[in-house]
Amino acid sequence: MKINNSSDELEMDYYLQIIEYFQKEKIKKEDIEIWIDQSIIELMKYLKLSQDRVLVTNALILLLSLFENIPPDTYNNRGVDINGVSDLDKRSIIEKLKNEFLPN
């Protein structure tokens, strides 16, 4: 992926390139990894030339959030699946929450 310095909508163009690549079907994992690595290198080159930290930061966040299998936050994989909790346990939990958070 190349960053086109002459574009008036440089930031939007770059984000769209990332999203378009993400939407492609049947791309080998190795090719995706190479594309991501090359994109990061291009971003670092662009940062060195332009000092545009906002674009680079946002583009890196977009790349990682789309292509990496990282949970969105530390609580994503914690807890219990609500579909696996019995109705009796659900009512008990709701009562405890009401007692904790609602005024008596």
C-alpha cells in the first residue's frame, strides 16, 4: 500500500485502502502478514517525512483492529456466557444487582 502525498483527502484514502484490502476474499494468511508489514513500513516512512502522528496512529489502530485477533479489551474473554446460566441463577443475579445499585 502506498501513501499518496498529493491527495487532498490523504487520510480518508489511506483508511479506505486498509478497509478495501480487509474486505478481499481468499487471501492467504502469509500474504496478509506481508501486506500489513509493508503498510507499517510505509506508515513509518510517512511519519518521518510528515510528522503526521494522527494519521499514523489512527491507521495503525485500524490495521490492528481489523487484522489482528486481539480481544477489544481485557474483559472481552472474561465472565460467563449468559445463555449457559439457568433462569434461577439469572433471577438471583438480577436481585443482587438491584440490591447493590438501586436505592431501598
